[in-house]
Amino acid sequence: MDNLKNPPSTVSATDLQAEETKLNQMQINLNALYRQRGDLTLTAPFAGTITAENLNPGDKTSTGGSAAAAFTVTDTTAMVVSIGVDELDVTKVQVGQTATVAVEALPGKTYTGKVTSISPAGVTAQGVTTYPVEVALDKADGIYSGMTGDVTIMIAQKQNVLMVPVEAVKAVRGHSYVRIIDANGEEQTVEVKAGLADDTNIEIDSGLSEGQTVITGTLSSQNSSGFRMGGIGGIGNFGGNRNQNPGNNQNSGGR
């Protein structure tokens, strides 16, 4: 280097150029070594926890799209529940709708989240078509990847509505009817306008009044069952599926 900075008068221009060429080549080789060292360091694309080691000491690996992942990294702070929604219900589901998740391994705890994606491609198994839907949880404290749970997606909501048990409403040729016990203790059948429904209750928009008694089963002289109606704080419609796998935000699951 000293010769290059302060070349004596006896060094020819050709010798100087040759030394500069050697120096440039040494720099190229050094940069290549830096790159090789960087290739030996595996960096995850996101922060998380290593949940699986997919290679053993001595295994051969390669680079590129066909190479097996050396590790599986799970972001436990951003859990996503992957569910399959029936084709009859998927048109009611929209991105941004709220959902609740009850994890079977954590009884008594309920988690909230929002629908983040709805796949346009259905999956058909045993004659039933479902569509993959992902729900991102707001918090995932205590949940491990692969756990199962029940998912309920709120597709509609009303406040202060009148409702009756779903078995009290009978549909006949596009009309809805309810049997009631009138003020004289007699059975009557009245037509009603039904609204939102879930697995247990159905909203009544018109045709009944709060306090009336409706018949939910078969009426006989020995056995009858009734239900006294009242207002509720809110009613929602079930649009999810059960027994699905909460996973990380890099994977999706099926039914």
C-alpha cells in the first residue's frame, strides 16, 4: 500500500496498474466472503418463536423455492383461526365482521377477533362445499398453534327485539306461523313476520306482543310446553363453523 501511495520514480505505470488490479480483486474476494458469511445466518421474516426444527445435523439442504424450511417460526402474538364456512352461509360473511372464539383447551375463556379473508375457492369433501375463512384474534394469550375451538361470526345484530324459541315458528309455503295460548286459555295459530335467527332463538318483527305465551311443542291434555316472550338486549346470527385450528399468520387450515 505504501508503494501505491508514494510510488518511487523507478515504478513504471504498468507495474502500478497491475498492483491496482490486484487490490481490486482482493476487495472483490473480501466482499464475496462477507456474502458467504451472511448466507450462513438464517433470519426469520418476522418475530416469533421457533416451534419446529426441520433439519438435523449433517442433512444436506439447498436454496431456492424448492428448499425445505430449516425451522418453523410461529408468531404467537398474531394468531389466525382458519375455518371452513358452508356455502349456504359464506355469502353472509364479510371482511371486518367481529367473531368470538372459544378454545376447547381453555374452558371459560373467550377470545375476540375479526374476519380478515374469505377465499373465493371452495373445498368440497363428501358432497359438502365449504370456503376457507380466516379470523385474526385481537389477543391470543395462552393459545398454542394447532388448538381447536368454536368460532362464531356475528353477521347481523339488533338491539331490544322480541324473540321466541326457533321451534315455536313453523314455516308453511313462505309464511311463518306461531301457536299461542290466548287470554281464554285456548290455542290459536297466528301469522308472524320473522327476522334474524340463531341456533336457539328467532326474532319476531310483527304478529306477537311481549308477554304472550307461545307453544313450542305438541299440545295435549297431559303434556304441553310453553315459553313466555320478553325483550332481549341483542340477537346475533351464527355464521361460522366449529372444531377449527387456530394457527399463525403464515398458515391456514381447513375443517
